[in-house]
Amino acid sequence: MLEQPLSKRLREIRETHAPTAPEPEPVQELPRRRPLGELLIDKGLLSESDLGIALAHQRTDGRPLGQILIGMGVITEQELARTLAEQHGFDFSMSLRRRLSPVARPEQAEKDELFEDLPAPERYVVRESGLDEPLHVADSFLDAADAAFELIDERDPVALEIVRSRDGEFEHLWSYKRDDASASDGPAPGTAA
């Protein structure tokens, strides 16, 4: 071994004693998100021809597809918001509204006793403006807003509000007035009717 050139011997030593590179960890692929247009078609809110028109507009002006569809009058802002929430993985199947029923659940009383020493969590209350009676109580603002939009669609109330209830105090977060909404449905200022 002494007769070998020094560089060859050093290379052999490096190769035999060199640490092996760790195997790279496989990259976990994120689940593929379904396209907005496909979701709207599956929900029956959009036709394929309207989607084609909206996509053509999107290629020319670059605006988000949802804005284009609302501008075309094909979907409402509420339908877009609900579909985007679904597209991004929010699950409404176990929303508070669906979990609550008029029939009292016996196991709930046991749970309430277990957690009676903990501070009350914040709640989001949907109510008619000026009235204390809640129309809906939710664990999240998103669920409360969803309920409020459904109430607007179904009952067309004069006014609604969402307030956050925390430790017996109420904080006003959002309001709706039918007159304000009707005024915004008209033509934009400076345009012909």
C-alpha cells in the first residue's frame, strides 16, 4: 500500500470512511383541491356553458373566477363563500346548527357538570337587531354568518346582527338591513338604470 500514489490512497480513505448521505424523505403530496367551477357545477349552481364563458373572461382580464361569476349574476356571494369554504376543507356536516336539536340530550347534562369550572367559551349569536332573542347560536363566526345568510334567503328579515357573547358581555360584529341591501342591488352610481 505504501507504493500507491498518495492521492489514490487518500481517495480510498475518503470513500471508505465517508458518511453516506441520508435518504431523502419522500415528499407527501397535498390532496388535490377540486376546481371551483367543478364544485359549483356539482352543486347545481352553475352550468358548463356559463363556466366556459367565465373562464374566457378570466383569461382576458385575470380576475378571480368567483368575482366573474358574481358579476355575471350566475351565483350569489353567499353561494361563492359556502363553496370556497367547502373547497378549502371546512366541514359543515357537524356544525352547531346540525348538532343541536329541540330534544335535550341526556349525556349533555353529564358533560356540562364535568366542565362547569371552566370559563364559558365565546359564542356567536344571530339575532334580529334590537331584540335579545337569539335566532341561532354558533361556536364560530363562520357558522353564524352561514346561518345569517340562510335566514336572509329564507325569511327576508328587516334587520339581523351577529354579536359575540363572552363572559356575559356582547360585542357587535356584523349587521344586515334589508333597506341597505335593496339599495345596493340597484344600478351602480353614475350608470343608467
